[in-house]
Amino acid sequence: MKIIIPVAGAGTRLQPHTLTTPKPLLEIGNKPVLDYVLEPLLELEPEEIIFVIGHKGEMIIDYVRNKYSFKSHFVPQEKLLGLGYAVHLGLKQITNETTMIVLGDTIVECDFAQVIKKGNYVLGVREVDDPHRFGIAELNNGFVAGLEEKPENPKSNLALIGLYYFKDSAALKQSLIDLLNSGKTTDGEIQLTDALQSMISGGTKFISHHVQGWYDCGKKETMLATNSHILNKRAQMIEIDGVEIIPPVLIAPSAKITNSTLGPYVSVGDGAIISDSMISNSIIGHHTLIRNSELNDSMVGNWSKIDGVRKTLNVGEKTEITNS
């Protein structure tokens, strides 16, 4: 089996953080989002993982090659024409083989081995509150009867969550080629949903698979919510003299905290220094200095300096904010 992971997006909703770091390498729970994507997939022992890269793609290449030993291939996506186009580029590296597609900026919690066992063609789904924002699946006896991207009048609240499995990728490859040749776009993009619907119309039977958890990492608010979820699972009891810890909190071993209150839901990166401060529901980057501050619902990038600030922040790398 081969796995395609699209990671080409510019991550504009996560600026300023994505001005210096591609979205999959931003951290939650002191680990890049991409690690949470890759680690369960590697248990499947794929033959190769194909990354479709774009914005700051060289950083993703360096990270994967330096940390992991699996066979990888990197395909540049020069035109951001949608997920369907990204998958089309990835499939050019595959010859009608078993293929799984997983998005590189969301965390899916499920048993991937069970997805493979479920059938020859499987789509991951989960209920959502606002189906107008997603590709939506209509089911009939467990099979996918129809798909529609961002429908005006949704027929269900089951969203496609970015997990797709194909025992044989030939039909998907051809469907995407036909879609590109037709010139059809939805919201100005070549949508994978449209290619899948074409396959359904042609007789391909997709089985739905309800995932246990689906966590978005596409904007600050969802990054913080996903960080909170990860901390509920990964955080350990921490005691630091002179520091009040309100769990769950995750503090890198090299961070230094004095005379402060941290938590709940705070992750602190390597080498960070925090003193005389109160921080809750926040992601604090590596080697960041925070003094005499009160932060809540904040994301603070690496190598930043925050002094005397009492507000909610969303600042990228090497930012300095002082109130002195």
C-alpha cells in the first residue's frame, strides 16, 4: 500500500505562524501536527508515503528525512487548485496500487487497520454541526449513495474528514483526469469530492467508516481546541517549586518556569522561560521568554519575547511585545 498526504496549503488562516513554518509542522502538545498524522499510519507499514508539497515544502522534506526512515517521495504542487488536483499529482507516482489518502493538517483518531478491512473503497466520515462547510456524504445501508461539496441544502450531517481508501486506485486516477479535462470546478477548485461522486455514479460502491475523533488544525481556535484534546491524553502530573500547575499541562524538560501559574491546557516548548506570569489555554513556542504577563487563549511563536502583557495573543516567531 502507498499513502498520499497532501501538505501543500499555505495555511493563511494560521498566519502569522505559517509565514515561517508550514502548517503541518506547527506544534500541538509539543509535537508537530505531522507527527500525529504519520505515527498511526506507519503501523500499517506502507510501501511508500507520497507528500504533495507546496508552501515551504523544503522544510517538510527536511523534517521527514531527518526524523523518519520510511520510503518517501515529494511531489511539488505549483498551482493550488484544490484537493482533487493535489491527489491527481500524487497518483501520478502510483500504478493502480492500493492507496490511502490522509490529509496532513488534521488529526484522525481511528483504527486504520480496520478501515482497510472494511472494504475495497472506504470513506471516513463524522457528524458535524454545520454541514454547509464540508463535503457531505449521504448514506444508504452503510454505503455512500451520494456526495456533495459544501451543499446549500445538505442531505446529511456526515462530513468527509480527509480519509480515503482504495484497494485499486485506477478508477480514482481516471476520474480525476476526466474531471481536469472537463474543466469543472467547485468554489474555483478541482474537488476530490466531485471525482468520488463521478465514481459513485459509475457504479463504484464506497463504504463509510465513522472515525472516533477528528481534530482540525486549520486556524488558531481549532489549534487550541486540538491542543487541549492532546493534553487531556498526554499531559503528566508536574510539580515545580513556586509554580501552580492546573492540569492538564505539558512542559518541555528544558523549559524554565518560576513564580507563575500555568493551566489548564497549556503546552510550553523547549527552552522557554516563563516568570511571574499566569497562562491558560495557550500554546507557547520554543525558546520564548514570557515575563510579568497574563495570557489566555493565546498562540506565541518560537523565539518571541512577551513582557508585561495582559491580553490574548496570536503572534508568530521572533515577535517582541513589551509594556514597559
